[in-house]
Amino acid sequence: MKPIFFIIMLLFLGACGNKTEQKEQKKAENISTMYDNFDFQGHRGARGLAPENTIPAFLKALEYGVTTLELDVVISKDSQIVISHEPWMNHDICSKPNGERISENEAKSFNLFKMDYAEIKTFDCGKLPHPLFPEQQRQAAFKPTLSMMTDAVATYSMKNDLQPVYFNIETKSQPKTDGIFHPKPTVFVNLLYNKLKSLGILPYCTIQSFDVRTLEVLHQLDTSVTTALLVYHEDVKSSTFEADLATLSFKPDIFSCNFDYLTPKMIRAAQDKNIKIIPWTVNDPADMTRLIEMGVDGLITDYPNRLKAILQ
């Protein structure tokens, strides 16, 4: 009886193993199928791998097949659209033209809204090691204008026979710093909108913001432009999604929240309203897989290499 028992157990375990393998294969197939309609976004280009919001970071993201480049824009003194997360020189990543590191106390004195772009370009924002991203490749890099970045992306894409990439552009503004670190929403949005039109990439752009004022101005200007409402919440509350939508006078195309706030109920509620859910910033492969299985329409990540490995 003993040999038969072991044979039965081996067959049973083999069957279980096959079912597990089939289940994992099916899961992988489902994720792979989703890729065709999935918005794969590189956060600030590929912040985990190259200096954020710089041309090297955007080109690095393209290497991993992102569908969308996520970025932030501010306005310089001479009304240039500059790619930068802060409207000043971040002391963690930027150095003065003479190579001296910027201190935390003086960072905001290097106010991009009070500096012409020619001066902004003389600061390096790529050589310092990023305290949060040890895999980031250090290299000389400056804050580019939007035009510089799109030209570099177009050249790289043409050279490597890539499909046109999309741009998810965040307007960095808030009411309390109007006229201090950025122009008022009407001026800000018009400058950005006109630039995108002149570059011929408006149909490939999403405008996102935590500042609903800029989204309202844009919607009044051109209802055809894709909009994304950015939100951040620490606590999950069933009523918050509807409350967030109520901050706008129109329905955004995309609802973009911090990923740990997201719930299956929220995803269903958004998609029932024909609103896409694209959370930020998702860097752990386990979280990526979980969110994809929950049915999100895309992900924003600092590590395009990690997300590509899951989507393949």
C-alpha cells in the first residue's frame, strides 16, 4: 500500500502544481493582453534610473517602452516653459554654476519664476546622488525647456523607429504662491497651451494638476484637451471620490490619486463614469501587479524597467 500511496500523492501534487502553473500563466496572459490599452507612464521620465525631469531621464524611459512621459512644468521670468518639479532649485539634486551645492535654506531663493532661462540652464541637477534613488545614474544634466525635451524625444523616437509617445504634463501651481513662484492660472495655462499647439503635440498631451483652477481655465479654453485630476489622500473614505470630482465643474478624463488610497470600489465608480484611473507613484512590483489585477487603466512609476518586466 505504501508505494501506491506515494504514487497517488505524487500525482496529486503534480496536478496541483500544473493548476498553479496554469493559473500563473493565465494571470501573465491577462496582464500581457492589457498592455495594448494600458497607459505605461514614466514618472518625471524615469526618476529611479536617471536624474528627474531631464532629457536623459525621458530618453531612458523610452528605452523601456513607456507610452507616456510624465513631467512637471513651471514658468521662467522670460515666460519659458521649463520642466521642473519645484519652481526653485531643489537642494537635494541641484548645484550652483560654480559646482557648489545649494543649501536647504537658500533653495527657494533660486526662484525659477524670477530667473531667465539662460541662467536656469547654468545649474546642474544631475550629478548629485539622489537620497531616495540609489539606482539613479548620476550625470551632468540641466532643467530643459519643454521644447528642448520634445525635440530630443522626437529625434530619439525617429532614430529608433518608435511609436509617438504621449505627454502627461503637470502644472505646478497653488493659490497661495500666485505671482511669487508662478503666474496666475490664466497666464500659466495660456502659455502652456500655446506652446503645445506651436509644437504640434497638443493631441498627444494630458494636462494634470492638483490645482483645479488650471484645469478649469484649460477646459474653458479647449474642451478637447485630455485632463487629469490629481489628488492625494491618506485615509480611504467611500465618499471622497465623489467629493474630489465635485471640485471641478466638469468631468475629468482621468482620476489620478496616490496608489495606496485606491480601492476596487473607487475604480468601478470611476470607470462607470467613463473616467480612467491612473494612480501614482507605483514602484514596488507587487503593488504594480496588484493594481493591474484590480483593473487600473495605467500606472505612473519611477522605474519603467520594473513595470516593463511585469507587462511583458
